[in-house]
Amino acid sequence: MREYFPEVKNVKYEGPDSKNPLAFKHYNPGETIMGKTMAEHLRFAVCYWHTFKGLGADQFGADTIVRSYDDAADPMQRAEQTMHAAFEFFTKLGVDFWCFHDRDIAPEADTLAETNKRLDTIVALAKTLQNDTGLKCLWGTTNAFSHPRFMAGAGTNPDPHVFAYAACQIKKAIEITHELGGQGYVFWGGREGYDTLLNTDMKRELDHLALLLQLAVDHKKSIGFDGQFYIEPKPKEPTKHQYDFDAGNCFAFLQKYNLVPHFKLNIEANHATLAAHTFHHELEFSAVNGILGSVDANRGDLLLGWDTDQFPTDLYDTSLAMYIILRAGGFTTGGLNFDAHVRRQSIDNADLFYAHIGSMDAFARGLKIAARLIEDKPLEKAIQDRYAAWDSPFGKDVAAGKMDFAKLQAWILENGQPTPRSGRQELLENILNEYI
């Protein structure tokens, strides 16, 4: 069997004192924290698109990275080699899950029928490799944004012919995800948005997008797919106004079209940045509304205005993310998918491993920090204290709707001005620093 990453052996946990750059310093998959192993808490997944198909190209330059699995002239041979290389990588890295787009794993042909035949061939190979290695599919999705037919969107396209093509592509992608035992399926709008209202019927586009999602729900039921459906919010790129702008926007959309029972959100850190939110805001909004499903773990560059998809290494981000995720009950069908790519100048095979190892260690440290925060409750106690007045008899009556405006006025006339209280932000930031 051809080996695509011969310079790397299986990555192992060697502890924080290890000087081996190809070893975990903090991620010990079997270590138990809060009653579950690290592997069970974190549910790490490697994305297929950036990791194996991203070869360093950007808006201003061609590929810079050469991979040995990409050397075949025949596109299907390249697809098969890439799949073998991917499972070699998954196994050596020691993750349990992977994620894919349909067009990542198999090249598109001239017709839908031939394209689907190609997918079936590669999916059969992937299924065999899953059985051989024990790897599982965290989720699948479709690329309904790259081909020129989708230049004006897929479900929101002004042409029903394109809508129908997108529906066929999504149908097949759900089916192959089901075939691979995928635990979920993600809808990322890609081009579900608009650039100008001068040529856009917004109401019609939103209605059609909801129709496409409902058709997907119906098909999911018809084939017996039990995986969770997710929507991934993204505010911009490539369209100026995305309909899936952020978690709040997606939640409002799902409520309007009665789709909440069928969908949760797949939150990406870099997309939160582009929406002028923090990663933690998007996670917390989703958690408190019961729609937090999975996470695309990456980070953006605050000095750049586009989706840089860098690997996550910020301990504040990983700690607060895991704090919110653990308090929300942890992952069930979702997990931490590294939707990130190495930098354009990181051209060696080993760089792929360094990137994932560093990020997995960062989330392992974040998990430990979050567990201690939950056990000691310094933030929880501070929040309880800040809102304690709402637990008083008066506060409870207000919250229960027992005090109308007249009663509230009478209470104020009797009790006078409220006493301001410090939010103690600086103290809490200091406490968080101590835990990190």
C-alpha cells in the first residue's frame, strides 16, 4: 500500500514536557474529565476540503503546495488516492471523525448521472476504509456554490432549473452521508444571498430557500436518515448579504418557516468574526435557544476582512468555547471539526500535522480549564450575584408578569431610586486569566 505521509508515524500523547513536535502535549484521548474521556468530549474531526484539497491558492496566486496523492492524470484516480491519503492522515493523527463536501471526494462529470456514479465509487471506497479503521463520518454536505450554475445561488436562484439541480445534488449528498453512517448533515448557503436589491426579490428567495430545506427534511425521513440537520451561519463572502448572516438571523428564519424542530446550528469561529460577533457570543446564543449542534473550529485574523480559516490556537477562545459547550450539555451528534487550512507558505506534509496537533492540544487545554471553571463556579457565582435581585419576591413578581405599569410605578414611588452595582468585568477577566 502506498504511503502518502511516510515522514510521520502515529501521533501519541507524550505529556507537557515532551519536545516532540509530532506528539500531543495536552490531548490525552483516554483521560477522563467530568465523567467522559477527552475524545468523547471533543469529538475531533478533520475536514476533507481544506486539509486535502486546499493546496495554497488564494485570490492573488496559484497553488503553492504539492501533495503526492494529487499526481495522477485521471481525476478519479486522484480522487481514490486522495481518499487513501486522507484515511492515512486520520489514522496517524488519531481522530475519530471526518467531514466532507460531495465535490471534495469525487470530481463532477458532464451529467448528474455520471457525477453520481463517480460519487458511488468513491463512497464505496470510503465506506471500506471506515470499516477498516473505525473512523466515522461526523457530517457530510454539498458544494452548491462553486459551479457557475450557482452564481446567483442555489435554493435562492431566480431560475427554477438551478433550484431543481441544487435539490438533486443535495438529495444525493444526504444519501451518501447516510450510506457512510454520517451523524449529521450541514447546509451552508454559500451563495444564498444577494449583492444588490436592484435585481432581487428577497421574499421569494427566502420562501424558496425554506422550501428547499423542507424538501430535504422530507427526503431525510423517506430514506430513514437519523442524522442531525445543521445550518452554518456566515455573514458574507461570497455574496454581500447572506441570508444566513449569524445565529440570530438563522434562528429567526427557522422560526418563521417552522423548521426549528429539524435543525440546529453548526457554528464557525471565523464566521462569527465576520459577523462582528465573538465566537462565544454565537455559541452562547445557540446554546440558550437550544440550537447548538456542532462547531467548525478555526479562527480569523482580526486585521483582515475575509475568511482566513486559520487553525485555532487561542486559549481564551478554546476555554470559553468549551465552557459554553459543557454547560450546554456537551456534543451529541456534533463535534469539533477543524475547518481550517495551513498557510500558503506551509508547504510540507508535516505542517498539516503540526496544525492539527496544536489545535487539538489547544482545545484539550480549553476543556481542562472549562472543567475547572464549572467545578469552582467563579463565573457562575458572579452572574448569580449580579442577577440576585430577580430572585427576590419583587423580582419574581416582575418576571412572572404580575406587576403592570401602575404597580411598578407604585413600587418605585415607595422604594425610590435603584442603587447602581459594579459589573466587575476587570475582576472576572483577572479570574479567567488565573484559570488559563
